[in-house]
Amino acid sequence: LLHREQEIDHLAAVLSTALRGETPSNVFVYGQTGTGKTAVAKYIGREIEKINRRGTGIMQRVSHIYINCKIVNTTYGVLANIGNSFIRNWGEDLIPFTGWPTEKVYEQLKRRIDEVNGVAIIFLDEVDQLFYNSGDDVLYYLSSMNSDLSEAKISLIGISNDLRFTELLNPKVRSRLGEERITFKPYKASQLYDILVDRAESALKPGTWDDGVIRLCSALAAEENGDARKAIDLLRIAAEITDRDGASRIGEEHVRRATVQIERDVVSEVISDLPLQQKLVLLAITIENLAAGEKLITGEVYRTYNILARRLNMNVLTQRSISGMVSELDMLGIITAKLISKGRYGRTKEIALAVDPKLVRNVLQNDQILSELIGTLKGKALDGWKQISLI
């Protein structure tokens, strides 16, 4: 793994005690998206298990378990998935995916780890998603499990790009989870260049790329947040665009077009993942923005949201709740919301779309609930939205 030698050495040093049957410290791994956190964690886990399989004498069995908490994001689901990782014959004594009391799942998990009689290293990737969805119960269970085990030990590796959530954890959980901290810094342009050259040499045909294209992809990714994943995606999508154009060589224009496509894809994914109420707020902002042709205030957005919510027979949230959702949309970069003073009328937010309204409409129309509502509005084309009569 290029340019992550220091982080690999640090994590390896912490976890190497598992090979002697000792309990490694719990580790919190933090870094922005695309800084190599997951790749390093998986690499270290695999390497320790390889060494363990070759070891003799004092070497102990080490289990490497990886859970993506964005996918498995409940206390029950995490405990069951870890417990089922120790099953030798699939189907025998399987912890069901639902139906058991959490305490029973926990007892089964303890028994299975003890039966292994070794050290279990548990990687919880995107652990912040687990916390936001289910609280810190599962982190409490796992971080205190060593005191309940008699024949085995566990070590937790929490991976996140959100350091703020740790401030909301139970103080005991926060202390146990963060015994060691490793921070992954964003890649520099020169480091991204090395990564892309390595990737291009293995994935692209000779003669289809040049040094200038690699340097451009590296610079664009480094300008934003040093995201290796984005740099690789830029090169990959630029190559796909080149192929569709029937060109023989990736050029700067292909990279520029790839940048636009990636931005649209990211925004589309963010909007698609919004809760329904927040999508409704975004729809209200889009309609009002097109109708007014200028920045809005919270009251105007709330009026339109209220009407849309009633059309869908949905619970109408308070204006204070909607104001909070507007702030969240601002943080996501979908809108801009600036707090302004209205003198004796108090303060309000000045709101405007920060993305293409056509993109917003197209994404929201893919929502099964909102598609029918949008279809009933006068004029399905965006030009028609300016004359929408909502009442």
C-alpha cells in the first residue's frame, strides 16, 4: 500500500501482541474518505492471520472479523454477524438474523469466542453509522466483553471519517474504544500521482495515457481533500469516456468531463439517501427557488413544505424542525443557508439551491412516494414549475 507505511507500522505494532495471546489495545482509526483506512485495516488483519497460521509455540489463534456498519447498523445485527463468523459448518447453530433477545445473542457470541480460545480482532468500519443508527449499546457490549471472557480476548478497531460522534459516546465506551488513535492524513498530490501511476500501469493499456493526465487527476483530487478513491475514479471514468468517444488516448478534456460526472453522481447519491421528510424540504426549496428566481427565507420554504406534506398525508413537522433540516442540507452542500437579521422581525435563513435544479428533480422523481406528487404538479418540465399552483 503506497504511502501508508507509517500507519501500517503503527497498527501492526498495536495488534502484533495478539500473536502472543495478549490483548491488543482497542484502536480508533480516523481519516477523511479515501485516505486508505479500510485498505490498511484489512491488509493488517490478513497479514496477522498469515503469520499466525505459520506460527508455533506461544503463537495463538487470531481471528480477523470485518463488519461494515453502514450495512450492518444495529446492535443485534453486529453481534449476530460476529457470532456467526465463528461457525465452522454453516447452518449449524446459526444465530438467526432476528428473533432472539439481545442478551441471548451476546451470550452466544461470548461462548463462541471462548471456544476459539484465541484473540478476535473486530474491525467496525464506519462505526459512526452504527452509533447514529443504534446508539452506543453494541460498543458498550463489545468494549467490555473481555471481562466476561475466560478463554479468549477481543480487540476492537473502530474506523470512521467522523470524529465528532465520539464526543457523544458514553464516557466509558469512549475511553475503551480510543485506547489508541491513528489519524490518516489526506494524500498529497505527489502521493496520489504515485498511486495513479501504479494503477494505470496495471489497469490501462500502454499508450492510452500519459504523465500529464495522471498529474491532472492527482492535482484535482488533492485540491479537494486528498481522496485516493476520487483520483482513481477520475482516471477510470476518464478512460470510459475516452472509450465511448472512440478516442485512442485519454486527454485533459476527458478528465474534465469525468470530474463533472463524478460530482453529479455524488450529489445524486446524497439526495437519494435523504430521509423522506428531508427530500420533501428539498423539493419545496427547489419549487420556491424556481418560482422566485432568487434567494428564499425559511418561512417561504416552510409554506411550500406544509402544502406538499399535506398532499402526501404526511405528518407536518414544525418550522423549527424544518429549519434544522435546512441546516443539514447546507452542510451536505446541496443548498446554501445564511443566517440574516430582519431587524425587529428577528432572524431567518436566506436559502438557495447550490446544485442544478434539474438534477434535484430527476433524483427526487426516482423516489416512489414523491414521483406521483411531482407528476401532479403543473408542467412536468422545470420551466413549468415556475407556474405551479400548489393549492
